[in-house]
Amino acid sequence: MTRQLLAKIEEDGATLANNSALRILIALIRRFQFAVAELDHAAPEPPEGNSAYRLRVCGCRAEIGQEELARELGISSNTVGRAIKTLKELDYIYNWGHGWYEIDADFAWCGPENIRQAYTMTQAMHPKHPNRLVVSLS
């Protein structure tokens, strides 16, 4: 976990502890896969000294549904639902869909730092965006 995440958790500690939100957040982060980017030959030409990549594996996304989280943690689906709602309200969960949750890449990330920096510039887009990143080679 990054220092930013730990500072934010400390700030929001009481709210996170009251409804299992911290347990859910940690469970999500544990499921992250290492970010994988590949050259994107279809992308427009990036500025000199940079390369265009397509993100194949997002380093801040957990592929898990609410029911599976409940079973994994031994808590009710209602508790998971309330915790997920809290995490969204506190801006820990940035994007989500059926069977996945994405944490703000500025707070939690699994993968190379240059890819995280590039991804944070596109993360605010719709979750189905093409995940094209421009990464500095330096």
C-alpha cells in the first residue's frame, strides 16, 4: 500500500472500521494483478520520447463479485453492500461494474510506477475506455 492510501485510511479510520469497509478494501487490494501493458500499434503517434501502450491488466482492479467477497470474508452480502457503498462515497472505489471493482490508482497499485502514472491520467474516463497510455521511455 502507498503512503497516500495509509494516510487516507487513517483519516477515514472510524468510518471504515464501523461497517467492515476496511476489511473489504484490503480484500480487494489483495486480488490485484500486476499491471500489464503492451505496445499499441493502432494508437496515434505519441510525442517524441514516448510510446503508446494498451493496458491489458489493470493494476488496481479486483475481479470479484459481492457474493464471492461475502463468502470469502465470512460476512453477509448486506454487510458487503454497505461497505462497498461506503468505499464509493469515500472515493476508494473509483470505477466498478458487474463482478469487478477498481480502486483509485493514486491510492493502491500493483505494477510499474510509470504505468500507474500514465493510468491515473485516464482512470477518470468511462471504465470501458480503450486503456491507451502514453508512457515516457526515460
